[in-house]
Amino acid sequence: MLTRRVIACLDVRNGRVVKGVQFVNLIDAGDPAELAHRHAEDGADEIVLLDITATHEGRATLLETVRRAAQQLFIPFTVGGGIRTLEDAAAVFDAGADKVSLNSAALQNPELITMIGAEYGAQAVVVAIDARRNVGAADPVRDARVFTHGGRRDAGRTVIEWARDAEQHGAGEILLTSMDADGTRAGFDCELTAAVSRAVQIPVIASGGAGSVQHFAEVFTAGCADAALAASIFHFGVSSARVLKEQLAAQKIPVRIPC
């Protein structure tokens, strides 16, 4: 079994890290650069910074925030939010990112995935999918819907369909966020994560709902996830990545524990 990655996420609004429940009721969690440094020191395998209002506000990523965070890091750093063109991606890479995360812009123009991958490599392109189960469908998981603009708009596509399309256009990874589970600390949506993981050949990062070591264990096994992302439990001191990984290793789940 391949080593599973534990990723810390920084949702940034107006230059500050925030966290809410199901994309609303946001509260302040701290400074992006300080939290990036802390989570890296605590053993996170990667850091993801998402400028969560850039698309909704029609602006580019806050590059100074990216630079400040990148200066603190010695592990892979992914940045998303407001990246609409190859030039936008180039500016984010120049500011210190190792990967870019595309969401709304990729749906509007899937060729953007291909263009960035051709320039920087497929491993540098992550397609983020904000997903909500389709409770009115015969199969709420297989028919789960894609949402854009910070979870505000139904994109008119199913999650499985879009994940496969993104892979065909050259995405290196899928970052799958369950809007139903986001911020609840009640566990990842393992059924949805497994459905997407089985539909594509590229790595799938599970996001939304992390609250305990058992939730990570479940998403790495039943959920078939290659990596799992959390925010609240790291920001607010529920656990550190190092402690979490030690507990996962005790359950025979392969993780990298830093010296």
C-alpha cells in the first residue's frame, strides 16, 4: 500500500485563515504564514492554501499572502482561488507555490488544466471539486453534484462525470470536498470519496468532516483516498499532524512520520 498523505488546509479570506461549517459561519483561525509554519513543523505532508472568496469576488489570488506562507515552508505547497488563466497560475508559482488548485475556472474552460499541465507538469495541477450529495436522486452518491463559487452555484454536472473529464484533460490530482461534511468533524464522506477514487486513475484527496484519527483511518481504507485534508482539528489544537500520523501508523496505515 502506498504511503498516505496528511494535508493541512488554510482557507483564507481577506488575508486571514477562517473556518466554518458547510462553507458558512466563518470564524477567524489565525495568520496564514504562522499556521503554515506550525502545521509543517507538526508533521503535515503538504499545505493547501485556498483563497476562498477570490472567484466570488472576481479577483486574482492574494499573492502577498502566498509569498508569506511559502517562505515558511519546506514541504509541498498548493494554492487555489482566483486562478483563471495560465498567467494567473504563473504568478502563483512565482510566488512560491508548488501546485495550483483549479475549481470554477477549470469547469468553465477545461483546456486550462491542459495548458497549465503542459507548462508545469500534470503533477502541478490539482482540480478541486466541491461536492454535495444529490438527495433527490435514486443514487445520491453516484449522482452527487458539483458546486462552484465557494459552494454557491450548482455547476450542472455530476461529480463522477467531472472528475473523469478533469483527468482526461490532464489533472494530476483531485481534491474532493464534501460540502455536506465540511466543518462538521463528523467524518469524511467515505462513500463519495470511494466512488470518485474508483472512477479515476489519479490520486484523490479527501476533504470535509475530519474530526478524529478514526475518520482518517476510515477514509484511507473504506474511502480509498490517497490523501486526506483537514483544517479545524489542526488550527484549533484538537490534534497535530504528527500525533495523528503516529496513531494511524499504530493501525498499520502507511504514513510518513518525520524525525
